[in-house]
Amino acid sequence: MVFAVLGLGLFMSISSAQYEKEDTASSDIKIRKIEATLTTAPRYSLQGALPAADPSRKWLVVEADLLVAPEWADEVTLKFFVAAFYGSNAKSASEDGYDVLATSVTVVHVQRNVASARRALVPVFLDPNSVKKYEPSGIDKFIQDVVVQAYYKGVLQDTKWMKNPDNGRFWEKKQPRLGILLDLQQSPWFPAYVDHYEQMKPALTSPGL
């Protein structure tokens, strides 16, 4: 199957480690890797009976792994763009067969990890009902590609394709859909995974600050 509209093909790899689109040798922030997985939500131990787990309810988890050169990066903003293909539902669901799902996440106080094994991970999530809306049979079938852009001090530092930069700037060819991808605090991974991921920028709680 070939995604002709975007020139997006199905690739077996689900990692961006071998691709580099831009020369970012002088950048303060690079995106080292993008990974996407389908998995069930974490289970928590609570008093009382828990609802039975449904293994068919798979969440999409997309993680961007940052390479940070400054000793501390006060704020890093990541823009995520996911090309989600409708698979067998393509003709009835969308004229061109795909959606571009988009969101941005800002993390704070990210510590330098150049020449270090420490990972600086920033995630976004897609809920199980939305996953089923596309193609639930396999991640390589409905995630045509993921692009993440990193901004530091208002400057674009890096643009990374998860699969192949030859897929082009697909997020500029179609209006992205907002409000569908979730951040950590909107997902079942919160708060248990706050130490696994970078700290999100807190929302302002006092007007005028």
C-alpha cells in the first residue's frame, strides 16, 4: 500500500535514528530519536475492585528524545505532527485518506545530556478510540510518519522525521487537526511517569503574571 497523496510509503522501521534532514551541528537542541508504540494504559493499584483490563484498547505513545547542549535549557517547545492514515476506511472517512494531528508541548529546565546516556524524553498520546478510528491492526499501517520540531529561545533548532525526510513537509499541505493528541498530564501515564519524562511548563494560575 502506498500513500500517494503525500508520497508516504509504509516503512518497517518505527524509529528516526538513521535519518537527518537538517544540518544542526551548531544547534543547542537536537532531536535524537522519535519512537511510536501502541500499548495499553498503565494499571494502578487502588483500594477496591478495578475494572477488567481490555487488551484491545491500545494507546499510541509518541516520544521525542532530545539532545541538549546547554547546561540548562530553561524552555524547549516541541511541535508534533502525526500523519494518520485511515487504512481500510480511507475512502469514506476522508477525501485524501489521512489526517495531520498536531500539538505542541513546552518543557522546562532540561539538563544537558550531550555525551551522556541520559535521555530527555517528551511524549504525546492518542487515545484508544481515536486509534480505532484509523487503523488499529498495526502501527506501521496508520502512522505514515511523525515529524517533531524543536524550538529554543524562539528559534527553530531541529526538524526530525521518524521514518523518512523524503516524505516532505506534509503538515504544510493540509490543515492540522488540533485538540486530539494529548500531553502527559492529559493521559493515564500521569502522574506515575513524571520522573520518566521532562517536566512540562506549568500553566499560569494568576492573571497578569
